[in-house]
Amino acid sequence: MKKIVLFLCWGLAAQVVFAQNYYREGVYTDGYDLKAGDITFEVRSNGLDIILDNVTNELLNKPIVRLDGKPLTLEEYEALEEGELDIPSVQTAFRETFTESEYRALQAGKDYMSLYMNISPEGRMTEVVFFIAGTPRTRAVPPEKYALLEKNLKTYLRYRVSDDEKRLQFFRLDVPIAFRSLGLYEKDALTVSSGGQPVPDSELH
């Protein structure tokens, strides 16, 4: 009986948290702007996902180049030795953005998003485009939350850059995020998700 009561209360909490819809229903109209605090997103759709793209993003649409400005071919880029994303730093950015009740609702709904990110040679995220599953729950997340997530990713995300990547002006990562496995509020989330402790800044360069 106790489990049923808790389940019903949790269902009510999820409805309260995700009661609104901040995005257009049905077929999304491409190219309209949505202001979220001091960030303005261009909102697009690929037919499945809501795409939020900060209007100040510049490098995500430019070719990858070496430090001397020489462009890489696709074959050269695909052959690069890859570095390592510090998973606990991503978890921190999400934990600093979503309350536990917001996260649990997204987790229960098996929601997901993808982060298409620009990474500097120092291993920091400088730009991001959000590809968000167009579900009732994700549509109900205020755009200010995604703006905060962008800021927190820029603050907390760490990436251990490979020697090949250090020779580039910037490079890109496409990171799928499944809320059901992100483990934000589990006691052993950092150990389980990363196999170890967060990577120190000194090891990221």
C-alpha cells in the first residue's frame, strides 16, 4: 500500500513540474527565435527532435582546422586519436541545472537529448546545440533551463584532449544523453558511470 501511495504522489508531482508547454505543438515551425534570459535560441526541428541553437554560435558551422588554419579533410578528422569526456563533469552540469523532481520525471519518461558541442584545445565546451526528444515532458521544460544547462556545461564540462586534438583550433563531440542512465542523484553515480573519480583540470590539457 505504501508503494502505491508513493507512486501516486510522485505521478502528481511530475504533472505539477511538467504542466506547461513552452514549445509549439505538432509540427514545429523552423527558424523562430526563443529568448531565455540572456540567451536567445533559434528553434528548429528535424521532424523528431526540438533543436535549440544559441544564435551566437559560430564555430559549429565552420570546418575543422589545424592551429595554423589549414582545414582537415573528413578522412583526416575521422582518423584523429580521440580524447576522453569526463562523465562526472557532465553529471555535475546536469545536476546543477535540474532539480531532483525534474530529473526523476524525465528519467521515468525515458526522455533523452543529444549535445552537439564544440570543444576547445583546452578541453572546455564553447558552443552547444541541443537536440531534444519532442515529448510532453521535454516540451514542458522552460527554455531558461536549457539556457542554464548551456552555461553549466561551459562551466563544468571537462574533456581530456588527445595529442591529435591539441593540434586543432577546435573540434566537435556529439553526446547522447539518456536521463534514465545519467544517474544524477544515485549515491554511487560517479563511480558507476565513469569507473573512477573526475579528471583533474591538470590532466585535461
